[in-house]
Amino acid sequence: MSDTIHIQIDRADGSLQRLIGLVERRGFHIDGMSMADEGPSRRIALTVRGRDAARSIDNLGCQIDRLFGVARIGAPAYQSEAA
């Protein structure tokens, strides 16, 4: 099953690389990503799926929230999709 997380991220050097690295280190595959520039920030829709059933999208969301210059946006913060 894939989940889409909507994120707002600063356009600072290395911010996108830190986000992608975190997702991969936490045991998720990135199935798709779309970005839109909005002045000093970017909006990202990141579609991810866990490498195994033990991976929790909620835990990944909490880790993303801890990154400097990154915030999940929208209601809900993520949405599930059938794989």
C-alpha cells in the first residue's frame, strides 16, 4: 500500500536531499514525487510505501516533522492509496 504525504519545505541548500535521505533510512521506497515552487518554499506530494509491513507511515510523519524547515501540510497529513 502506498501513502501520499503532503509537505512544505524551505528552499535551503540540501533540504530536499535531507528529506529523501530520511525517507529511505526509515525503510520506505519513494514511488512518486511532485513539486511546486512557492516563493521561498516548495510544496511536495511524496508517495511512499514501506519496505515491509512493520513500517509505519505515522512514525515516518513524525520524523519528517522533526526536520528543520519541513512541515507536513493539508488535512489529513497523508492519504492512503491502494497499491
